[in-house]
Amino acid sequence: MTDLLSLSRNRTADRDRVEASQLIAEVVDRYPAPENVIVTINLPADLSTLFVDGQQIRQVLGNLVTNAYQAMPEGGQLFITAQSEADQVKFSITDTGSGMSNETLQKIFEPLYTTKTKGVGLGLAVSRNLTAINDGHLEVESIEGQGSTFTLYVPTSSSG
């Protein structure tokens, strides 16, 4: 229900400076890995400060991490990386899960589309919306049977 409300509301971003590494630490703490998933985090020490609504981007990252866990019911590895690029930070969330077909890839950001038995298919639609509100964008690459990478680009304080 929270996702449905998030999607239906015209929201704005309450943007402020946010430390990217702290955001990742909070997400991993709030959404711990299942015991059969190994999480590897690779963040450079000089990662740029973000200029975003921290709560909204935390929700996006949390959704991406949760989806990655769910894509690996038999276990696997989750890689979280980030790097500064010009006036943005690029976060990559990569799993070694089941991957997605091209047909699924075409639909995953549509509201109410899901391949899961639980959930109503709003998480990625909300995530894309919240990312756009923060002047960022979200991309996905996936190979069926091998895993997926979601890449989140968000602005740094130097671009605000």
C-alpha cells in the first residue's frame, strides 16, 4: 500500500547533501542479506557527496537490494559498487540470480507488473519515479540465468 501511495502522489524531493557511503551502509543495515547471499561492497574513499532526498534514494536502493536478494532464492552474490562520474554518482547493484528475459526487461518499470508470487509490482515503478524526482535515472541490464545489474545515477552536490 505504501508503494501505491508513493506512486500516485505528486512528490517533490527535499534535497540536501547526503554521504553516498553512509546511504549504502544504512541500506545494507536495514536490509540484511539472507544467510545464503554474500554481499560485497566496493566504494571508493573519495566518493562525491550526493544532492538528493536521502529518504527517497534510500528507498530506491533498498528496493534494488531487496529485489536482488529475491532473485537469488538458492543463494548467490550481491555486489554493490559506486563511483563518482562528473556531476553524479553511479551506483551498481549486481546479483548472480536468475536474470530476466528480454520480455520481462521491457515491462519491469510498468506499475503492477511482477513476476513474483508476493508483491504487487510497484517497487520498480516507484523507484524509477523517485529517481527521476531527484534528477537521476535508473538503468537495468540482465542476462537470463546469470543475473542482473541495476545502475542508479544520482546528482552530486556540485550539480545543485
